[in-house]
Amino acid sequence: MSPKQQRGEATVDLLLDTALRVYAHAGAQGFTVNAVTAASGVSFGSLYHHFGSFDGLAAALYLRCVDQLCDPVVAAVTRCRTARTGIRALVRAYLDFTRDHRDVALFLHGSAYSSYLAAHAKRVMAAKDAKFAPIAAWLHPRIVSGEVAALPAPLIEVLVMGPVAETAHRWLSSTYEVDLEEAARVLPDRIWRSLQAD
């Protein structure tokens, strides 16, 4: 890699790291191009050169955060033999990640339906689908065997991720009193029971 490419990658990393920090400290209202360029010391021109727009930076940060979340969750699930242990592992891994990587989880939950991702919706959805594909592949034979209820994939996703994401969202908001440790004890089996075949 040439020195110019190395400098470019370093600038991209700096902008992404700074953008996450700005979001964590200033929230959605303070997440602006001016705030990120001021905090990073990187010029507007350089930001636009690397990301095309501030929305492009936000989308790139979102995808980096998705990678950071998905890697441990996918690993936790796919090393399990049974559907029950896999679903329970998914729930725990997601909640553990939320606790251990609060800033990343905050950005993911705060940005999921934001206007700045709209222009990149297809790219974001394709990347998320690719990251979660190993879980779908792991789950498929367990549905075929009858270990998991034969439900449409979107409903399975809602049954698993709905309670987990809402719990994480409430914990992150600090508006609701949610005990993440209690949720990690209670939710895995409750969610698993919702997926068991009749």
C-alpha cells in the first residue's frame, strides 16, 4: 500500500472514530458535518472526498457498527449445536455487546431509521443481509427438522430481535429502568419458547 493510500485510510478511520464519538456525546441533534470536521480537524473537502457526503459518512459508520455487532453475535450462534442454545446465545451476545460497546449500540439504535441512511438504504440492507446470512443458514436445517417452528423468516426475526432490540433501546435511552443483567437472564428462554415448534 502506498503512503498516499495509508494516509487516506487513516483519514477515513479518524473520521469514523470521531463521528461515533460526536454522536455518543452530542446525540442525533449534535451529529453534524460541522461537529465532526471540527472535532477531527479534517476538512470538509477531505470528508466529501472520502465519503461523498455527510450521509455517506453516516452510512459508512453505520455499516462499521453493524460489522462490530454482527461478528460476535454470528460467532455465538453458529458455534452452537441446538436451536435452543443458539437462540439463547444470540440474545446474550446482543445484550452483552450493548453493555460492552455502548457508543456503537447507541449509534445503531439511534440511526436505524434516520434520514441520513435513506440515500444508502439498499447498500445498508444488502450489507446487513450478508452479515446475518450465516445465522439464517444455521437456522434453516433446524426449521426443516422441526426443532424451530416453520414461520416466515421476517416473523422469526421479529420474535428474536424485537424483544432484544427493544430492551437494548430502552437501556440505552436511560429513560426507562431496564436491568440488562436481568434481561440477559430472562429473555433467552422466553424468546426460545416463542420459536419452538408446536
